[in-house]
Amino acid sequence: MKLLALDTSTEHLSVACWRDGVVTSRECHAGQKHSELTLPMVRAVLDESGLDLANLDGLAFCNGPGSFTGLRIGCGLIQGLAFAHHLPVVGINSLMALAQDCGGEKVITCMDARMNQVYFAAYQRNHDGWQTVIAPGLYDPDTTPSLPGDSWYAVGNGFTAFADMLQTRYGTQLIGTDPSRYPLATAIAPLAARALAAGQGQPAHEATLLYLRDKVALTVHEQPRK
């Protein structure tokens, strides 16, 4: 299985090439320059892997949640490459990518969604990959769902932005936290490889984004008072 994966959902841009389990990757702090930096990084990982787009079995991208602009850039790029080379595409959500990358068995994934909210999900690893315990959702930090049992590992920058509140909600159920992690293409690649092997690739025109929110800014009256 050979595929290209990219993540443009946050300010950290990453691209990875999966070649039968061997991963070549690039990542950088892109800020707002995803549209300028992504294609050169794609070319770099393909060259290092000794592959071209014509040699690939599919393409993968982070389909959200995350930055609206970043997600649209990534999806548009993947669709363009897929159309040009007749490749199937796989969308992997950013919260599952966080779970995949942390090494835990029971994982809470929580990302700062801005506007005093978080993107939140929970997963448990099984022999087929991941079982969704709580599907991705958008929440106020003090209304995130309760979790069954203990021994959960918590990852994502939501645990930085709202550390005290989330620690109060889940503290006794947690075995550890890593708020420094963010979604990476190196985590998307194995998830996408499994999906492609199972025949779950889609035509480029069916690629969709998981926004979770249809509003990107607070009104003056909604903004917190200083």
C-alpha cells in the first residue's frame, strides 16, 4: 500500500508518504501559509520515498474538525491531485489522528475550538483500530460528556486552554495528559492505509469536511467582557 497523507487542520502543517508501513514525512509551523508550503512538502516526501503520484494507491487528508481555512486548503488540494491522477481519497478526522499518535489504549482527544469551546471525542483501541466511545462534537468546556470507567489518557491543546476545568471534570479518571500534541499526517497515514485496504476510499468529488461549527466569529455582544 502506497499513499500520501496531509494535515492542514491546525497551524502545524504536515505531510507523510506511507509505503508498505515505511513513513517519510515533513512538518513545520505554517501559521497561515498552508497554501504556499503544502505542495513543496508533498514533492519533497514523494521524492524522498522514490514515488510519484502515479505510483500511489490513494490519498488521505484530515477532514476536520479544525481551522476552516486550513481544512478547505487541504481538501481542495487532495481533490485536485485525486482528479488528476484518478486516485481514491480517504478523510480522517483530526481527533482520531490525535488518538492514533499518542500510544494510549483509551484516549480522550480535546482541541481548542476558539470562541471558548472545544472539539472533543473519546476512543478505545481494539484489534480493528479504534472504537468510537464518544463521537466528535463541539462543546463548552464545562459541558463535555462524561466518560465510562477509568484509565483514560488525555491529549490535545484543549487541556492547555481549559486545563483547570477539564482536570476537574476528568481528573480521577485520567492516567496522564499530553496537551502538546496536535494532529499529524504520520498518524493519518496508517489509519488511511487501513481504510483503503478495506475498500473505503471515495471518489474525489465525495470528499467532505467535518466542520462541527457553522460560525467562525463572535458578535460584539457575544465576546467576553474585559
